[in-house]
Amino acid sequence: MHQTYRIALLEDNTKRLDKLESYLSKIPNVEIVLKSKTSDYFLDEVGSAHPDILIADLNLGNDSMTGIEVAQEIKIPVFFTSNNPEKYVRQIEQLKRDADICVDHLTKPFKEEEFSKSFKRFLQEVSFFNSLQYVYLDFNKTKRNAIAIHEIVYLCADKMAGSESNNKQIHFINRAAENLIDFSFSKMEHKGFLKTQFVTIHKSFRVNKKYIKCYHRKDEEVEITIYDEIGKTKSHRLPVSENYHIVIKKEFG
């Protein structure tokens, strides 16, 4: 079964936005879940849209942000379009390196055939990258469960939050939490959890950066998106301990 990729579009020109939508409608296994002409609207809506891929103009006109700045904030695979890519080469390279995501670019103006070929090739890259993004975990009742990294919101060793004994609890974006068996935070990387993807905010919490919406300095908490007990996503907060204030402020504050 082929995965259907959820696409978010960020383009300040209405005609170009409509063209992108038309081009994408002819490409299999994609679904547009968000269209926006401004960064403000986009960032307000992206948390509930949960896109897998961003297609963004690098230059958003008079907007307060550029496409690259939006991409740096949400950290999902991004396909850029622009009239002047040379201006952003260093930033694109830095994003690809530091966020550890798939990044590509197509120079405007382009025809539908050029976009279709380039974007289909990009989807192949994303698909290959995603195929490597699985971890195998033991739960209470089942062993070696293949879990996609992008489905994991955070891991918890806090007994007050449900963790038992030396085991951990794992929380998802699309299913109920599970108890992990014989899982050590010190060996996360050996399991496939990369430091570029998960951040320590407290001795008891390891959080997927993808789902951190913001850092609340006054309360010293991060706000995340999580799956709740009635099968919907909601906002939730986790405490940031003093040892990690500086790191979290720098990245999310």
C-alpha cells in the first residue's frame, strides 16, 4: 500500500498557489491539507493540519517571514520554489544539515511537466528516508513492534505520568500510549532515536522536536501536540527542568 502524503502549500501569489494545487491534483498519493499565502495563517493552522511535506516559496513578499524561516520552525521535508534561489543557498544547506530532513528546490518559472518530474523525484527521496525512520520496541503484550519515528511525540520516565518501575511510557500522535519494556534513555540512539529528532527537556522526558509547538518561558514548559483518550489531537504541556532551560529557549523560545 502506498502512503498518501499530506501536503501544505505556502505561496503568497494567488495564481501560483492555484497552479500548484492543480499540478498536485494530478500526482498520485498526495493530499493538500493546508493552503496559505501568509506565514501567520500558516503557522496558526499547521498544528491541526499535520502535513508531511511543505511546498513553499522562499520569498513571501512583504511577509514578516521567509519560506526558509517557516521551514526552520516546523522541520518537515520541504520543496522550495523561488525566482532567486542563489540568495538562500547557504540557508537551504544549513536547514538540510541541521534539521536532518529532505530538502529540494525548483527555480521559477517552471512548467507543469518540470514540477511534476521534480516533485515525484522528491517524493521518492522522502519515501526512502521514511523507510529508514522506524524503531523496534517492546511493549507490555507485544515484542519488536515496528514504530514510525514521526508517530512518536515523547517518551516518559515519570511515574506520576504513568511510567512503571524501570520501564518507560511512549506517547503517540495517532494512537493511545504504551508502556515500553526494558528501555533505557541512555541507549536511545542504539534503538534508532536520533539526537537531531529528539530533545531532552527533563531527566524524565525525551520529546520529538516535530511536535513541540512552542516554549512557554513564564511557566518553563513546552507545548506539544498529542493524541488524547477520545481519539483526537490536543495541546499538552511538559515541564522543562532548569538544566535544559538555555537549550530549549535557544531552539524553541
